[in-house]
Amino acid sequence: MARILIVDDEAKLVKKLRKLLENDGFEIATAGNGREALQVIEASKPFDVIISDIRMEEMDGLAFLKEVHQMGLDAGVIMITGYGDMDTFLESLYFGAFEYINKPVQYDKLVETINKLLHDRERRRKKKRRHPKSRREK
């Protein structure tokens, strides 16, 4: 099953999401901010999905997303926030977020988004395998 990293400084939410997602068969790791999440990423095998809050101490979600983007990680990123605005939404998408979800997080919507993300990644991988970069014929 898919590996998911949850990055949020709201301990109750992290605990709740972890329990629900593990019950649905996902393998879960957690971090309390972006800096801690980068350490978790470096110390473990790759994640399929990263769920990150935007407003956090030490390193917020957008700075974390930019780092993930620069690292070229293959994980799909879902941003969550209780303070959404259009600029943050657009910046998240620009730096590669798959989706942007407002808090309070509706679990069914989150799982639907995770499944869409995983399906999209698998479809792109299959397409890439079927259609490798072709050489131009002269």
C-alpha cells in the first residue's frame, strides 16, 4: 500500500489522520513542520504522498513544498490549510501541489484525493514506460 507522510503541527489532527489512514491500509509517517519532514524524507524510503499543512512554525508548508519541488521528489503533495487564500492556492499549484484542501479536513474528500493522486501517478508511469523518449529520425 502507499506510503504517506503527514506534515502538520496540529498534533490532534495528525493523530486522527494517522489512525484513519492506517486503518485504510496506508503506511504513515509524520512530522511536525517542514524542516522535520525533510529529515524524515532523507532518512527513509520514498513516499508516494505527502500531506502538508501550510502554516507551521520553523518551516511552513510553502517553503517545504518548494524544497520538495527542488529535490525532484516523485511524491504527490496535498496541501491543507485553515487559512486559504487565492495567492497561497496559486503558489501551491505553481510549486507542484496536486491538490489544495481547506480545513477542517473532510476525511472522505482527503481519501478521494489521495486515490486520484495515486491513480494519476500510476497512469503517468505506465505512459512513460510505453512511450519512452524517441530519437528523431533523420
